[in-house]
Amino acid sequence: MSGMGEHGGDIPAGTMGDTHVPGLDLARFRAFFEDARPGGVNGPLRARVIPGGKSNLTYEVTDGQASWIVRRPPLGHVLATAHDMSREHRVITALHPTDVPVPATYALCEDSEVIGAPFYVMERVLGTPYRLASQLEPLGSERTSAISARMVETLATLHRVDPAEVGLSDFGRPQGFLARQVRRWRKQLDASWSRELAGADELHHLLEANLPVEGAPAVVHGDFRLDNLLIDDDDHVAAVIDWEMATLGDPLTDVALLLVYQRMARLDTGYAVADASTASGFLTDVDMLNRYADRSGRDLSAMGFYLGLAHFKLAVILEGIHYRYAQGQTVGAGFDTVGAIVEPLIVAGLTSMKEHN
């Protein structure tokens, strides 16, 4: 399995024989790309949508000799700020000279007239975005352990990058980042209120009352997890992908969100989540925190707050999905079990804050 992960939007995957794909006019794309990279295209273009995900669309485009990855916002979106191609392109481009493994970027098109939305073109990196324990189990516990260790080391490497040195000092507003996060997710929860959620108010109040002193700001990925990494055949991280949530902020929010994604797989709620972290050999939470602390040099003494915030954030996101499902606004299967995981996440967030603090 290769390509740029599994985040392609709500349209079916095609084959590389396709000359017509939704949202990408290949003739118009070719004209733009040949102008941006003279001599780069050497044959008729074909494309396919890389499947999965419900956010930005990802395509693989080939001329029969070379292949590229194209990213654009979802079809029919209206909020440009939520799918800012130039920000995604900028952070990947800035990080490419560093030790953080990211694809090379080739071109950015901010003119919506070309294919109907802004887009950018980047290198196609070969690798597997492991999501399930069933994918890791055949590798054995030793390789699984190595992959999970390298995931954590890659996150620490990202957080060691000085934003100013790579031209990203104005990429976000790190001052007051945590307080804004607590406010933002409370506001989001209020916007999708449809039922009482045990512990939600208590968790929010605890977060407000326990804001830690923020460490040195870093480039925050915003959605760092194993299936947003491409792992090569030697079990190394070939590329970190899906940078649409990236900003400047407190890097421990990345660490906590990674751990909470993994803990979700251990919550017995019937909600299907990525369960790679349950594979034999996968590093434990404690091992991950120790490895991150060693590699990053960061103080993790307030980790309880960050875990509480990460649980709260995911609970709010999932409650929003449950709210849309209850209103009949979701399309497809699998949404009926989303609501069942919200309260367990809140309880886990409360437990994390009380245990770590």
C-alpha cells in the first residue's frame, strides 16, 4: 500500500486509468503544472482519488513515468479558512530542509479558476499509513515496537524545529494558545448541544482552572497519529502527512492527542476507531512519554491538563458528529455508534486530570 495516506474525501477511489476524476480537471491542471515546472510532464495524464477521510481531497496524478500528489479542498466547500491550501503548502515547504520527513512540494495554485479551488502539488512518497492492529500483527512485535518508537521520535523532532529559523514565526498565535483551545472547544460543544453529557461541565471547569504555564512554542501538527505517517519498507517514517491542522502552539497538545487517539481503541464502546496501538509490541503510554521527554527535553509534569484537553477536544468533535447524525445530516454508515463514545471520553479526561495532577 502506498501513496499519501487515506484522506481523499467523500468520493470513491478510481484507478490510474482515469482521465476524468471529480474535482480535478486534468487538462487545466496540466496547463498550470507545465507552466510551473517546464518539462516536468512527459505523457498523457491519468489520475485517481486516494480514498478515505472526509476533509481535503487527495489525488495521485501520473504521466506514465512520474507521479505526483495533488491536494485540494473538498467539493462544494465554502469556508476557505478551514481548507487553506497555502498554509498546508507553506508548512510542508518550510519543514522540508529540516530533519522532519515531509514530501517535497512542487507548486501552489491559489487561483480558484484553474480547477475550481486552490490546490498544491507535492512529491509522491511510498509508504504505508498503518491504521489497524491487523496490519501490524504480521510484522511481529519487534518491528511494531520500532515503528511506534520512531513515530514518537518523529514528533519530538518536529517539536525541536525553531519556527523562526524556518520562516514560520508568524504561522500562528502561540500566546494564550491553551486558553483559546479551552474556550474554542467549549463554544463548539455549546453549538452542538442536544443532550446532557455527564462530566462535561466539570471537565471544562477543571481545564479553565488548571491552565499550565506554556512552554516554548513549536510547530504543532494538530492531528499527529500513526495513520498520518507513511512508513517505508524498512519501518522508518518516510513522511508525515495531512498538515491541514498545523499551527504554532504548545507542542504537548500533539503528544496528548496522540495518546488519546490510542486510548480510544481501548474504550469498549462499539465505536470503530484505529486500533493499531493494540498490536503486540506497540509502545505503552508511559514508554511513549518517557521517549518523548528524552528526545524533546520538554517538561511533562502538567501532562494531566493536556490529556484532559485532548479528551475534551475529541469528545466535542464526536458530539458534533453525533448531533449532525441525530439531525439526519450525515451521509453513509457508521455514524450511529459515534454518540456512545462521547461520555466515556469525558470520564477518561476527568480521570487523566485527577491522576496526573
